[in-house]
Amino acid sequence: MLSHIKKIHFIGIGGIGVSAIARMARLKGIKVTGSDISIGKMTERIKNIGGKIFIGHKKENLPKDTDMVVFSPAISENNPELTSAKELNIPVYSYPEALGLLSKDMYTIAVSGTHGKTTTTCMIAELMIYGNLDPTVFVGGLLKKQQDNFVLGQSRYFVVEACEYKESFLNLNPNILIVLNIDNDHLDYYQNIENIQNAFAELIAKTKNYIICDLNDKNILTAIEKAKNINKLAEITDYTKEKLNIKLLIPGEHNLKNAKAALGAVKLIGLEQKEAERILKNYAGSWRRFEYKGTIENGALIYDDYGHHPTEIKATLKGIKKYFPDKHIIVVFQPHLYSRTRILLSDFANSFTNINKVIVTDIYAAREQDDHLIHAEDLVKAINKISNNADYIKNFWEIENYLKLNSDQDTVILTVGAGDIYKIGENIVKK
């Protein structure tokens, strides 16, 4: 993709995905310009290696001699820089399309599934980095040890998190595909599980060498059968059959399954079982995946988790109960997306059983506008019909005060959600 390119402009350059391609390009000696609505950690990192950053989107930001433009899917169609690029006949690629171009030139290990993608991608990255396989890695979170979403390797291996939203993962060209699970999510786009299965079937059908999946997952089995009608399939292995002779530092049966999937992938490219286990037993997690934040003045422990789907929340809470069987557990949940909260309301309501207290705050809108069909208080009512353990608190500062007053050294606080709920833990941990 990058061999004949001298200049790339990135629209939405501060995003977790787009910033990774921008940094990769810059580190390969390509001139990088880009714009975003605000300065952030990623824009600063790009600036520090010689990228030019514009704050705000204006037609004038786009250099006329740019060879290609990469834009974030969050950018609107009438973005002035995108419009200008098209008028100038500059080749334009969305972030998923650009990932696909990178994927064509490298041996791609793609991690897909409704749940567990980031953790498993980070596990594979750590296994390959410390197993001296020197991969390039793009992940939708932060690798904990590197504190980064991107690693530039020198080998042919490309490890990438394969997001299913709007079928963006179909741009990839996997040599090894991991399908962790298939579940109801992104129903604002897919509408039903059958359409989700169809998207995964297409991805499975285009995989070249190996498909690693859970053959007990009925949705995966359906997707495989559909894929057989598209193409002759690559070799299929069941990651749940992997034997792992170590105890992980991170809790939960779901993380054990993630580790088995990661192990299955790296063994296919030559990493020995014993070496993989040596690395995995020191794996300490990734950013916002059951991440320990610290303690507050009264001794309460604070963790944070990115879980934003009922299946993920149930798995995390099952893990935390097993990890801290005698602790008083308070969960602070920020629902993510109006559509997801409304469609999966009943499933969310059933996710918080056996937890001492649940605080629900306002829904994080992300890419959506408030349709006024659902409110966080609706979820609180639904939870209380089942568990009677939930309260609605609107403001973060009020939640912080509540936690300080209603916790002690026998309490574990877990903030949960894909929005900015992690800020609560950062605000109240003992500095």
C-alpha cells in the first residue's frame, strides 16, 4: 500500500484506528498531515514524529499534492476536506479500506467476534512480540505494556482487530482468522442475527489458511455452513480444545477462552506451547479490560472495564465475583448507544444479578442522536424488577461522592461502559 506513496492526509487523525495508520506511514518516511476536532494523546504522538496536525476541518487543510486521503468512518460525507479530495481526484479510502490495503501486503492474523477482540488481539501481540516474531499490530484499545494502540514490526506478520460494524472487516484479507463468538450486537445496522451470520460467513469464506473458532457456538456453525456455499474453506480448528497449563493473572472464564484462541493462532506460526505459556502467564491485561485503577482513600479497590454488551458484562461480573468472593461489589454502568440500550434492554436488566449495588448513569450517545425512546432510568426500573439493586445518578461528581461515602476497604468498585465512565476511577483514586 505504502511503497509508492509520498504524502498522506488523514481526516479524523486522532482516532484510535486512523492514528495507527498515520503513525505507521510517518515511521516509514511518508509525509503525514491530518485534522481532527481537538488535540489528544494520539495527535500529540503523531506531531512528535513529524506529522502536521490541523485542529478543525477546513478545505485548506488538504495539501493539493497529497497522494491519498484516509478518513475515519465517523467523518460526515460533506466534510470539506473529503469533498475537496474528491474534487481533486485524490484517491480516498475509509479507515477499514486502508486496513484492507495493508492486509493485502502482509501475512494477516485477524481477530474477529462480538466479544473479546481487543483482549485476544493484545494477547497475540504480546505472544508474538516476546516470542521474537516481530509483528505489526493494530488494536482497538491500548497494549498495556507499550501503552499504545500500534506496534510497527519488521516481519511480514500483521495482527489486527477485525471490527464487524458495518461489515468493515470484509476489507481485510486474513491468512489466519479467529472467530471468538457471534452474538447480537450492532443491531442498529444489522437488524437481526441472520445478517450478522452472513457477514461473518463472507469473512470466513475469504480466509486463506486457517480459521480458528469455537465449534460449540451455534452462530459460528451457521456462519461456517453459509461460508461453504461461497468458497472452499481454509482449515478449521477449534480453539476450545487447546490445553493451557497455567493460571492467568486476569480473571474470568471468558479470558481463559481468549487465551486459548491466542495460543491456537501463535502455534500455527511456529511458537512453541511452553514458550507461549511462559509469556501468557505474565499477561496483565489491556487498557480498559478489567483494568486495575488503584484505591481510594478509604481502601476501596477500583477497576474499569470496557464491557458494553450484556454478554460481556455478565462474563466480567462472573469473573469479578470469583476473583473477590467476599467483597462488596459496586458496579457503575454507563450504557453505550441509545439503540443498543433499547434493543437489548431486557438482556441488560438481567446482567446485574448477584451484585450488591448498581449505579446507572446517562447513556453515552457516541455516534447517535437522542431519539427520546430510551433513558437510563428505564434501565434502572428494569434492573430493579429483577434484582432491586440499582439507582440512577446523572452526574459523575455525584457518583464520585456516593462511592466515597458508600465504600470501604471491603469494597470493589467496577466502572463499566465503552464511553468515558473510566474518568470516575481516575478522579477518585488515591494519587
